[in-house]
Amino acid sequence: RVLNVAEVPGHARLKACTLLIDSSSSDSTITVVTNAPNVKTSLLVVVARIGAVVEEDNTTITKKSVGGVTSEGMLCSCPMLGWKGHDNSAATIPPDAGFQ
């Protein structure tokens, strides 16, 4: 779940997103930097965490600086997951899907 979205200073298209990745723990948040245009607070998104491998191009997700902000993962797009949807948007999960 997206808890917060902030613009990355000096980078018009980049957003630093604070994500809650485990609703059972109060300290389970990570920061992910993205250029996905559809990201906003309270959306349920699909995230590839550090160590995940993106099969599309065999890239392993690492912790790195993006626009001067440390990113701890990557938001997945629908095509990355084999779903229909836009290439440059983050894949979202409907609120009634049973996730918290």
C-alpha cells in the first residue's frame, strides 16, 4: 500500500513513494522511487523488492540511489507481470481484492 508520495527535487517525473509492505508490522515500510504516473496515496501496488529478478530482462533488483533518493525496490508494471495494462504505469490491485 502506498502511504506517501513525494516529488524528487530536481526531477520532474520522479516520485519517492513510502510503501507499507507488511500490514502486520508497524515498521515494515520501504521507499521506492518511480516515474509511474498513476501512483498516489492508498493505492495497492505490486513491488519487486531487493533480490527479486525481473524476468523480462533478467535484472536483479538492488538498493540504489535514484535522483538522489535511496530506492529499495521497483514498482512492477502490468506487462512485467503478464497482465494487460500500460507499460509506464504501476500495476495496481483493486481495493476489494482482499489485501490490506
